[in-house]
Amino acid sequence: MRKNIVAGNWKMNNGLSQTQALISDIKKQTQISDAEVMIAPSFTNLWHAFEALRQDNIEVVAQNMHFAENGAYTGEVSAGMLQSIGVKTVILGHSERRAYYNETDESLAKKVDAALANHMRIIFCFGEELADRKAGNEESVVESQIKNALFHLGADAFKNIVLAYEPVWAIGTGETASPDQAQDMHAFIRKTLANKYGKEVADNVSILYGGSVKPNNAKEIFGKPDVDGGLIGGASLKAEDFYAIVNAF
Ligand code: PEP
């Protein structure tokens, strides 16, 4: 049975004191939904967040990792390092990493393998650019992103993979895919998975939507049958807004 998940991607925001303040605000919120809640602070704040939320039902996840176990990769962090501080889930393939750090389907496939080899769960992001959608190519772009990075895996791997459809044109722009656009793409993603791995696998994978989800649109988007939650950027930086989204389920 797939889970509802709301994950906050803090990106490169919040030093230690802001992290402490935001976590303290988060702890004051009341959750009435059954969604799993995750936050992804920067690397420097992961340990603090992990310790601060140890007793709470909020998972602390990483925004990225390297594919190698260790070695001469200055500035990078490995799956083993994340595991060593208790972080068990990593976001991979965010469009900002694809755009600014040249992450490709091929390099992401290596990261996916490294994360799974280290028994980590993955939130795997993908999504088309505006030009792709204008040209009517959104499905083929999304299909190839998924196939190239994930379809070398066996069906069992999908127990540890959450998919996040994030149309690039909707990230941080205030422009949201309409609930119907999100549903259509999520249904297409599930069909693509079902064609390769069968219906049972496809039905059990959580597919999140990301792209300008806010308290005022979350309920309608999450109400769609193939949308199992959200990856939230800007609105995850305010505890009240984030929890309004969590409680939209
Ligand atoms: C994101 O970066 O994953 C994201 C969805 O950002 P925002 O909610 O700000 O559009």
C-alpha cells in the first residue's frame, strides 16, 4: 500500500540558528493527516536536525549525495556518511542539480545504485522543462528520465523509491501544474512503471508532485488519485505553511 508523503526541501537556506528556530516552530504544529513528513536541511544542519527530531515523527533526509563510497571527491558527501549520522533517505535528481551541476540520467543511475547499495530510500525527482511541454513532449521526456535512471533496477528496488514529478516550469515560479495536469502525468508515470514491472509494483510506488505547492492549492492537487503527496520548496520554510500543506490530506 503506497504512503502519502510530504517532504520539505529547504535547499541552500537556513544556517544553524534558523534551522533551530524552524524546527522549534515545526514542533509546535499539529498534524492531523496520515502523511509521512520529511524535511531536507542542508548537509551542515542534518546532524542537528536529526538530533532535534529524534523523538518526533519527522524524518530528516538529505538533498543529494555522491555515488562513490569515499575518496578524492572534494566537497562531496557519500551515502555511507549520511547513514553514519542516521539519515536514511536522499533526494536525487532535483532539477536544480540537473541544471546547475550537470547531473545526467547516467550519473543519477550511479547515485541511485549507491543509495540502494547502502540501504537508503530515494526520492527520485524528474520533470520536463517549459519548452518540452509547449512542444507536447512532456510524456516522452519524463519517460526517458525514468527509464534511463531507474529501469536497470529489479522490481524489489521500488520498495525503496519514491518518485517526485516536478515540472521545471513550476518550481519556484509560483506557476503550478493544474491538478488535472498533475494527475494526467502521475497516471502516465504509473502506467510506465506498470508496463515494465507490473501493476502491483506500480500501485505501491508513491508519486509526489512538486512545483509551487502552497497551502491554498495543496488540497486540490493531493485530492487527485495518483498524487501521493508533495515535494515542497519555498512553502516548507515556514512551519505554518508547511503544516497547512501536510494537513491538506
Ligand atoms: C522544489 O524545489 O522541489 C520545489 C517544488 O520548489 P517550490 O515548492 O518552491 O516550487
